[in-house]
Amino acid sequence: MTQLTPEQLSTFFDSEEFCQTGHALIDVLGQYLQENLQGSGAVIAWQAPQAAIMNWQQPLPLQPTLTPASFISALQDKVLAANLHIHHPRNMGHQVAPPLPLAALCDLVAALSNQAMAVYETGPSATLIEKQVVQWMGALVGWSDATGFLTSGGAQANLTALLAARQSVAGWNVWQHGVSAGKPLCLFASEHAHYSVSRAAGIMGLGSDAVIKVAADSKGCMDVNALQTAWRQCQTQGQLPIAVVATAGCTPTGSIDPLLAIGHFCREKNLWFHVDGAHGASALLSPVLGQQLHGIALADSVVWDGHKLLYMPAAVSAVLFRVQKNSYAAFAQEASYLFQGNEDADEAYNMSYRTLECTKRMMGLKLWAAFSLYGVENLAALVEQVFSVASLLAQKLEAAPDFELLMQPQTNIVCFRHLPTARLSAEALNTHQARLRMKLVEDGAFHLTQVTLQGQYWLRTTIMNPLTCESDLDALLLALSV
Ligand SMILES: Cc1ncc(COP(=O)(O)O)c(C=O)c1O
């Protein structure tokens, strides 16, 4: 066995080298950020994965292959250059934030200080910061006494909320006795709900068929009459409905389900009301946009992604509960080496009692920093900006004869199709959209996505970058028209 000398140890843990390499790295990242924000290069230097993989097939290094200096060069050449440039104003594909640079610095703090956060003593300040931001976010939902925690992404947050719903509403201890100890459970979600909802049902042992897909109206919002019909059908089939998942900012079109009506329905039928606000909950920052989410305060649980419209580096999502005790229902499990205290007052500070993660990153710091450095009003302005650019894009598409707008955007997602002069079959029109999109991605000029709705392909833009401006929109329409 090797005995490390102090000199050898210092090659691993050297604060001076950390500072030196760190300063050089920050300079490189600063330049990367500036170039991206200016939109000076391509959005993506596209290379098919089968070709790009050749850059990442070196043998396992038994001895060092890089120095700190050549590591930074490799980062520039092999990593940053091949990235999807998220801060580029013409990056308008996915619902991923161009993160606030100062929030990104918080992730460095989180990584270096590595607070495990499973229980309070493994991350005292991290735990308290998280409680603070959860309380702030709960207050924005409209709850004075909310609880919850941060977790690694909206998919995991939805699973956590639905686990709590299952345990709270089923009427028996599902955690202990399993789903087969009672009536078959089901839940309702719009046909446009995120796939993580069906996945959660699969993971929970309900089966993904237990998610009853409720039809949406022409604006992409859940049809409450269809929800009522679906509920009656479940009753006659002997199923036990536990929850309705409403989406505030659904993934394909950004539409917001009618939260107030669904909330009242849930109260009347004793169903858990979950709002998947992974995308759209950030509208709550703005008094104007927040009106679209009227009724959200009726929810039993709300999911809100920081790495979408709160401009955080991925991944950080809040799962918020209106009633404190419900946050313990998701993982009704004991682990005596971690949780010695039985008093609620202590357990409230031991996060992993209620999260899928045991060890968890200090995720709250970046949110705390963003709220503190900018304030809600300035963060709201970012969201208002991207919503209004999305609405401008919709106006331009409506006015252009060679484009078809799917629907008026309710958030910052705009879906549309290009209509070439030649009349095409439905299938050829679909292929045309897919080709156009792939051409733009391969050219690196723009990044946009594609969505299929009722068998039709639509181009889909998500305006995430507040620096995206009218000239970028005009350039997009021009690039798609040629
Ligand atoms: C409405 C909605 N819910 C949940 C998710 C999953 O969130 P995450 O990617 O953070 O796991 C997404 C992702 O885009 C989403 O749009």
C-alpha cells in the first residue's frame, strides 16, 4: 500500500494551485460567456454523436495526461467549444435557463464545501438556506406556512409529490403494505402533462396506465368537463382516484391548465391537487403574469424548477407542500443511523427524511443568492421579457403568409409550422418541418425543437434568453423561409 508523502498529498489538495487554476478558469469562462451573450459564434458546433464520440475514446489514464494548464486548454477546445451555447440569443430550443453567472459561482461553493445535507449536522447552513428559499417560494405560491425542499430536477420533484399524494389519500399505508393492499389507484393529468408523471406512476407501482390522460382544449389546457367524465368512469370501474396533476406551463405548448377550476374539483372530490409548475411557476414572480396561475394556492403540492425560468444552473427544483405534515408522507421510512430524533421540530431540519436523495448538493445557495442579489421584482422582469418576446414572435408568425401559428402562447413557448408554396401531403409537410429544423441545428444558426401534436410536427421555440431580440426573430423566420 502506498504511503503518501506531504509533497504527494499537496498535488491533490493545494489551495494555492486551486486559486491559480481557478483564476485562469474564470477568465476562460468569462470570455466564453461574453462571446455567447453577444451571439458571436454558432449556437452549436454540430457534430453527429457517432463522429463526436471519437474525441472521447482515450484509454483510461493510469498516469496523468494533463497539467492544470493543459486541462484548461482541453476544457476550451473539447468541452466548451462543443457545447450547446446556452447564453446565445439564438438558442431557443429547450426550456433550460441561461444561468445567472453569479448563481453559477454558487455551484462552485457548493461543490468545494460539499455539504452532504442528509441531516442537519452534515450541512447546517445549507439546510437553513434551503428552508429559507423554500419559504420564499411558498410565499410566492400564496402560502404563509409552506414547507418543502429542493431536489434534483422536476421529474424527481413530481415523483416525490405524487408519492406524498399516494400515501396521504389512498387510505392505507401504501409505503408499508404496497399498492395491491387496496383498490387500484389512479390519477388524472392532461394529455400534455410531462412524461415524468407517467414515469412516476410506473415507479410507484401503479402502472403508467393508471395515469388517466384528460383531453386538452384548443388552447392546450386541460378540459375540466373531460376531467369530470374521466373521474366518473374511474368510479364505475372500481378504481380509486388519488390526484389530479395540473400543469402550469405544459412542455409542448407552454399552456396553463385552469388551476382554480381543477383546485375546486379536487377539494370537492377529496383528491390531491398537484401543480407541475416546473416551467411556468416562475410567472408567480410577476404580479401581471402571476394572474394566469390564479388558483395555484389551492394546491396540495407544487413543483417549481429553478433551472428553467428562475435562471439557475441545473439542476434545482422545489417541491412545495401547503400542509407541513404532508411533506413527510412521500418517504415514510426509518433509517436509525441518520434519524435519531422523533420530534417533528428536529426532523424538520433533517432533509433526507423527505427526499429521494440521501446525500444532496447544497442547491439552495444559488437561489438564495439570486433572490438576494436581484430581488423578486428584477427576476420578474426577466420572465416578463421572455414572455413578451414570445408574444412578438407569435405576432410575426401570424402576419407571415408562409407560417402557421399553432396557438397564442400563454408563456414563452411558441409552436408553428412553415408552409412552403407547393402543396404538400400531411406526411410531406411533417418531413419538411423536421428537415428545416435539422438544417438550422446543423448550420449552428439557431437551436429550436420539434413537437408532435395529433400526428402533426410543429417547430417549437422556447424563448429563455432575455437577450433574444426582434432581430433574432426576424433572422429565424428568414432562415426558415429560404
Ligand atoms: C412541465 C414539466 N414538468 C417536469 C419536467 C421535468 O423537469 P426536469 O427536466 O427538471 O426533471 C419538465 C421538463 O422540461 C417539464 O416541462
